[in-house]
Amino acid sequence: MCGLESLKKVVGDQFAAIEKTCLLRDIHMETSCGVILVNYGTVLLLQYPQGHWDFPKGHVEDSDEDHHSTAKRELKEETGIDEISFVHGFSERSQYSYRHKGKKRTKQVYWYLAETERITVTLSHEHRGHMWLDWAQAAEQLSHKETKNILSLAHQHMVAIGKE
């Protein structure tokens, strides 16, 4: 479970102080979940409208939606792929900040590793392109340092469990 209500439960009495700090700093916190999708040694990357390449990911829409469900829903919305199996034992988190309409936003992304036998992608209107690349090519193509690190961790995990 994730979202604002879950955060309130976790931090308890400190929530008001955290919320006030964020408001004073004009910071907006977002939570997203994404998938590093693997098909027989290749990894799926999507090209976003701004031109950068990344994994499928998106916002948690319902406070009752768990991270795996969010990641799977976003994968289906963005690629049409829903036949996946999550790889046990891999879960990572990245965080970054950016400005949107003059306000600082901080996004945390929960990443999951999954496998599929399907390679046909039905691209959503949110993206300009897609590629299935081997691990090394994907590392070169990814636009951001944080996602390159996530890719490396995912690859290390696949090697450690004997799937690469």
C-alpha cells in the first residue's frame, strides 16, 4: 500500500511537520512505480515526448493500489503488455527532483523486474517510440544516471539467480 494515507500512518505525528516543510519549500511529492521488462535477454525501453528513454512507469492512482499493481497497470497502459511474471527478490527505489510550472517536484519511483514472452508493443499516446535492447545497449540508451543504476542492479540480480 502506498499514498498519502499510508505515509501518514508510517510517520504518525511527524506528518504535519513534514507536510508543512514541503509546503513552505513549495515541493510536491509524487510516487510512481515502474517495470524493467525483460524478454529473453532484451530489455524494453520507451521514448518519452521530451526525447529521453526510460522504462515504463507511472503514478499511483489509488491509495489502495499496491506498488506491484501500479507497475503492472502502467505497463499495460503504456505498452499493451500484461502477460508478465515478476522476478522474485528484486525491488529498488530511485528518487529525483525536477521543476514543473515553476514548482519543485520530487518523485520517488519503486522499480520491479519482470519477464515476458511477448515482444509486440502497442505504444500509448504518451510515448514516441520503443526498443528491445540487450543489457549493454539499454545502458547506453537510457538517458538518466538513476535509471542506468537501476538497470545495472536488475542485470546483477538476473545473473545472481541464473537467468542471464
